[in-house]
Amino acid sequence: MKLDLVYNPYAGSFRQHRLDDLARAFASEGVDVRLVASPREWTPAGDPPDLACIHGGDGTLRDAVQALGRMAGAIPLCIAPSGTINLVAREVGYARDPERLAAQVMAAWRRGPEGWLSAPLYRLGDLPVVACLSIGPDSHAVAHVSGALKKRVGRLAYVVAMMRVLRHWPRETMRVSGELADGTPFACEAGAVIASHGALYAGRYRLSPKAALRADAVELIVLTRPSRLGIMAAVAAAFAKLPLDRLGLAEIRSIRRASFDRCVHPVQVDGDHIEGAGMAIEPAGITLRYVI
């Protein structure tokens, strides 16, 4: 079988020796490995692989899915986590050790696609959303993250960026409207929103019990107290695994579509600051398949 090993040398914890170990581990399983140095330069349509392994974080995975385009539903995926947080890899359960990962993926490959994880893909405009997006204080923090500092200290760079945002707190509001998972229309005002397609957010934290990659819905979390103290309370509740909605800190809806009367910049998608994002999140009409 042919495997494209797509990696991001600028991912949070990328190490060349680990990439080499990963390539050798798959080769020892009888796999023909082709290295792809950047998902944004990946052109698989001319010679598609049987399987793609994404070596990086959620942003690298998003870029790879975008490069695949309509082929994203046809080429199975696996993830070798090497980013700052790796929400999708955490939820799916991929091993970090190269040899364990190769053995895990190839065992799942031999069992066949019936047991693989199917994840309906959502998009913001033309941009795939593989894990989450947000508009509000945390997206402002992501926009202030130093790439060099992120490379050195990982997720602590986000803490430093949030400390900067605390000094100049955003106070924008937006109108959000759309369709719930059951087809019912909804509308609300929001100062800060999080759209979580996967179970996890900001690491190991779960903001909605219904959030899951398998679900054909997105959990829309509207923070009802987007002030400094309100956000601190929401963060503390998430750390303590307390329900944000029951504490009056958020309104949570399972949605199929949501549009924003204006996408207040900046926008965070899968851990990255995105410029020129779309104005609505909706189904992409593609289902990703994770070999697990």
C-alpha cells in the first residue's frame, strides 16, 4: 500500500528524528512511504495514496483536508500528533510513539473500514473545520500568539497571549442565526462564541457533553458573560469539568448551520488565526474517515 506522510516542520513539537522514526515504522509494516513536506503544497490528485498520515496538529490536518478537496472523503486518514494541542488525535486515540502508532494504524487497516471513525466535515465558508472555531477573547489571544514562542514553549504561548488580551479586552457583539440539529431555526446575540465539532477544546476540556467528531452536528457555545470575570469563571468551570450551561455561563445548542451578521475579526479555526474567513459554518458534504 502507498502512504503519504504529510508533515509540518513548523508544528509546535516537530522533530526531524521523530519524522524519520515514523517513516521507518510504517516502512517496517510493508508500507511504501512518500514524504510530503507541506500540506499546502500537497497535490495528491495525480497519484493518490491509499492512506494519508498527517504528522502535525489540528491546523496541519485542516490544511491537508483543504488540499484534498473533494477527495477528502475518499482517502482515509490517520494522525501522528506533533502539534501544540492535537484535539482530533486526542479524541480519536492515536498513539504518540511512532512504532505503536504504525502498528495501531496498520492493525485497523487490516480489520477494514467498518470499524474506522467517520466524521462529517463542517466548513466556515470554503475553509474546513476539523475540530473547532471561535470568535471572541480566545480568538484575539490566538491572533497575538508568537510563532517563535509557541515553538519553544508550546501551549504556554497561548497563556502569554491571553495576558496581553486582558489589558485590551474586546467588546464586540454579533448576531448569530441558523438551524439547530433538529431543523428548528434559532437566533441570538453574542459577544463570544465557540463552535466545537470535536469532543475536546483547548486540550482535554469538554465544553458540551454532546460534542463528538462522529456527530453530524456542531456544538455552538455562546458565552453569556463575555467580560473578563465571566471568561475567567467559564475557564475555571471547564478546568473543574463543571457544566457551563447549568452554571449560567453559556448557552449551548447542537446546530447544523450558523451564520454571523459579521465575523468579528480575528477568527480562530483549529488553533490558528484565520484572515478572511467565511460568515457561516455548515456541512461540507464530506465525511472524513480516520483509520483507528
